[in-house]
Amino acid sequence: MSLTTAEGLTIADLEAMPDDGHRYELLGGSIVVNAAPAPRHQRASGVLNDMLRRACPVGHEVFYAPIDLDLPGGQRVEPDLVVAPIASVGDTRLSLPVLLVVELVSPSTAVWDTVAKRAAYAEAGIEHYWLVDTRKGQERFTALSLPAGASEYQIVVESDEEIDAQDPVAVSAPLAALFEPPR
């Protein structure tokens, strides 16, 4: 991950970035460039995507990266997974509201996912945020919820052994299942 800092970068600046296989996001006037995820990250994302699709509520759809999500204040991010109501699905990107955002934490994105994006999602009023730490030896599932009127997430579930979330989507499985190669 690399951060391009400049005052007042906009969606137009973001859209002018090259189509070079990198993932570009815009938060707080700064463009962040992420390299393609590693196989471990993608394996976990695929397994969790399948779990979310099976549990997805009627009238909603699951999307996986790369997918743009517009946030207030001219910000645009690419969450790893998003559960969105059909009404939030545009022709080229997603808009608010969304039911759930999931970020898979990798070595190069740990601070970005757990600090910057967490704050941006809370500020945007996204009620449910899950973090899945994919770093070898640090695997952890954390489900966060934004109480009504609050500005910071509260931890609802945190485990280094299992995914056991009931809200907003019921998903339960051993955490290790996210990292096992297919049979």
C-alpha cells in the first residue's frame, strides 16, 4: 500500500488514475494505492463471499472487490466484501446505505483497514463492519456494530477460532475454514 498525499484530491483525480491492476481509493483528499491481494487473502475472501451469499437477506446482494463504494464527502473506497440492498446498486458503483462492509486485513493494509477505513465507515453511518485478519499467526474475526447516534464502532464478536456473527447476516464457521485450500 502506498499513500499519495495532496490537499483536496477529488473523485475526478481518482478516476484519472491509470488502469494498471492496482486498487485506488480516496479518503480525506488522499489517494491510496493497493497492490493486488495475495492468494491467502483471496482464498479467505472467496470462502467468506460464499458464506455471505448463502446467508444474504432477500432484497440484498453480496459484492466482492474490486467494487467501488461512494461515501459522503467525495470519498470512494473498495471494500473487500459488501452486502448491499438492491436500491444501493448503481450501474458503475455502490452507494449508501449498505448493510455490511467486510475488510480482510493483510500485512500491507492493516492500519488502513483497522484505523482509516474503520473511521470512514463509522462516519458514513455504516452500521455493521467486519474485520478478518488474514495475517499468518494473527488470524482473527471481529464483528463491529455502530450503535444509534454513536461515532465509533463497538466490538460485538471477536475470536481467533471462529466466525460466529448473527447480525446483520448469520454466519458461523471455524475461522480456519477461510484459509484451507479447496479439496
